[in-house]
Amino acid sequence: MGIRTIIRRTAALSGLGVGILVGVVCVRTMLIESKQPTFTAPTVPEFVDAGGEQAGRLGQAVRFQTVSRDGQPPVSAEFLRMHEFLKTSFPRVHSTLGRESVSDLSMLYKWEGQDPQARPILLLAHQDVVPVENGTEGRWQKPPFSGEVADGFIWGRGALDDKCSMMAIFESVEWLLAQGYKPRRTIYLAFGHDEEAVAVGGALKIAELLKSRGIQLELVLDEGLSVVKGIMPGVKRPVALVGVSEKGVANVEVEAVGEGGHSSMPPKRTLIGKLSRALTRLEEHPMAAELRPPTSDMFDYVAPEMSWPLKPVMTNRWLFGPILRWQLDQGNSTRALLRTTQAPTMLSGSPKSNVLPQAARATINFRIRPGDSTDQVVEHVRKVIGDDSIRVNAQPGSLIEPSPVSDVRSPSFSIMTKTIASVFPEAIVAPGLMIGASDGRHFVPVSESVYRFVPFVLEPDDLSRLHGTNERIRITDYLRMIRFYAQFVKNFDAPR
């Protein structure tokens, strides 16, 4: 057999293999089944705020400056004034539900159900807001604590994060009570006061209180991800992302120590030089990137709804996985879905320009994906730096393990997705990973199903408003939030 014949046959076999592979990819892409819930018409009507009462109440809540600042006690008077406003605004809630204060400023409500055997659910939000950055007040279109209702929006700090959730929950329960609704299962409403600071006295104490009473919850629904529009490539429809887990946190201090001295006689290797090399090595050797739940689950739900050419790529990750991981690793937001991320955020050295420091320190903030742990992070830092003269220590009190991934095959998740589909019929529903932190993590000991979802639509220009300037929410979105919570309560109560 001649060499030309061998080459022709090899080329023919290679072409046949490629053809078969293309065929498999196409068939798998065409046969993939949608994971979207069947649409069920909502039983809660659309709300129309003709008199501006509901929008006005949220605006009033925004005016209370319930600000959380790290290391500072809350301004109790503002919280207590808001509590009195809530009592006046929602009389049925406060005459029907039991209410108790936790850590003075947090609130726990109990709506007694008719079936003591049915496990309760808990709706969670927080009362506090982040400060307005000094010097930015003049950039706001409306004053940041005005709560002004104008141009189709409710303006001010907390309109998106997270007084809208708190107020929408109150509005929905008040409406259900006005309809004579009596829940089958007990429903708890919980509102912490320190989510935006180091949360130690609010939702954490509420969760500990429920645990001490032996209460096991069927589901916890907290703030978190939302309905995103125009953000996910290859998807024309909005995507409603339900956070089924959230990343953990670890602040790791890396320190180089030496003798110091006068800067005119520096050693060949300075402490800052050693520290810089250590940080560079960490950036060059991050923790591994992998497609694992819940990110892989998100792609399973979104892939069937994607357009070409992304649809076959997402559908056939067994083949395109390495390419997909590489592509996702190029973007800051998508990289965070694949890795435990690291970010040096604080540096310190000498107090004077002509003094060699006796210690040079860096603090690195890690956001830990599910499947990794705080211990693995610290060990990774030590191994990558590979220098025993550099101290590596996790900062006490900064270690938070990633939350367990709530089961996307559970009945609770099914009810979540069906409720979203009925109130947001235009959206694709998918599980997701929350890369920030929420109060929901405190309730893992009392519930296997902790979801992080706030039922409003975010477009690309809305993202900078979260904790930023010109925070606002569309009135129509806020009214739909009220509808969602009311529908969610009714759906969870329905016979299964």
C-alpha cells in the first residue's frame, strides 16, 4: 500500500470521525428537553396602585435612615421609628400575626397555620441599608433618602436593597388577610437589622432562636439573585436566577517580617519585594476553575433556551467543556462562577517614606465556591507562596464556609420555579450561585432549602445602582413583587 493511499484513507477516516462527531452534537442539541416549568395562571390579580399608596409606603420606608456601618452601633431611633410606621401601615398584619423583637431591632412574625404537621416556611428580608458615600450626594437625581415617587420609579437608598422586599412581603400578607386568607402551614416573616454590616445580632439570632425551639423549616426565601434582562449571552428572554447557594468568605493576611531600618541602606530583598512576589505568585496560580453545581445546573436549565451557536456548546459540555471554561474565565463576573476568587484589598508597610518597614502585610479577600473550604484556601495560599518566612493567617471572625447547594429536584424548588413562571411568564427560570453574602446562610441549620431570589427585573444599567448612586425601583416591578409573594404563599399552601 502506497503512502498516498494511506494518507487518503487516514483523511477519509478523520473526515468520517468528524462527521460522526458533528452529527452527535447536532442530534443531542435538537433532542435536549426544556427544564422550564409548565405555565400556571396566577390566582393573585395584578396590582394597580392608582392612588400611589403602595409606592408611597415604600417611599416612606426609604426615608428612615436605617444605615449599617461596620464597627458602629445602629441608630436605634431610626429603626424604632420605622417599626411604628409599619404597625400603622399594616394593621391587619400586626393584629393577626404574633410579633417578637430579637436583639432589640430585628423582628420575627408568626402567622399561625391550620395544619400543625406541615413544616413552616420563612420569608426573609433586611431592614438596614448601606451608607451613601460621602461626596456623591450631588450625583443623585433625587435625594438619597427622599423616598420620592417620580417618573415611574421609587427613589432612594434601600429601594432595591432591600426595603423593597420587606415592604412587598408586608403588603402581600396584608392583602391576603384582607381577602380572608388563612394559611394551611405556619408562615414566619423575619427582618434582620444588620445584614449590611457584620451580621451578628439580627438574622443570625433569629435563626438561632428558631433552632432552639426545635423548628425545622420547609423553605427559606431571602433576597439574592433576580430576573436579569439583557445580561446573559445567547438568551433573548429575561432569566430568573434563583440562588441555591452562596459563596463563603475568608480574609487571609500575608505578612513579611524583618528588621527594618533606614531606607538609604536597603537589603537586596526588601519585605515589600518579598510580599509583592508572594502576591504575584498567588495571582499566577489561582485555585482551580471547574464547572460544578450550581453553575453547571444553571447551564442545564438555560442551554435548551439558547440560540445557536451557543446552544450546541452549552448542550454538549462533555465536548466543549474546556473551551467553555476558558471563555468564562476571561470575564470577571463569569470567572466568579467557576473559581474561588482572590482579591488583595488591603496593604500596609512603613509609616514613613524613608523608613524600611519591620512588617509588610496584605489582606486577601477570598470568595469560596461550593465544594471548596476555608481550610483549603489557607493551605492553598501557603503552598503557592512556598516561603516559610512569610506568615499566612486567616483573620479571626472572617471565615464563612460556602452554603450547601439546595436541591433543584426538591418539591420546594419546583414550587419556586412555578411561582416565578406564573408571575414572570416572559422569563427563563434557572438555579444560580450567589457570589455575595446574604442573611440566608444563617438558616442552613433549620432548613435544607434556602433560596435567594428577589422578584424584580434588573437591566444592565441597574447593576451599578445596587449599593451605588441613584438607587431606584420601577413602580411596576414593585407591584409585581407584591403579587409574587402573595402567589408564593398560596402556591406553597396548595395540596401537592
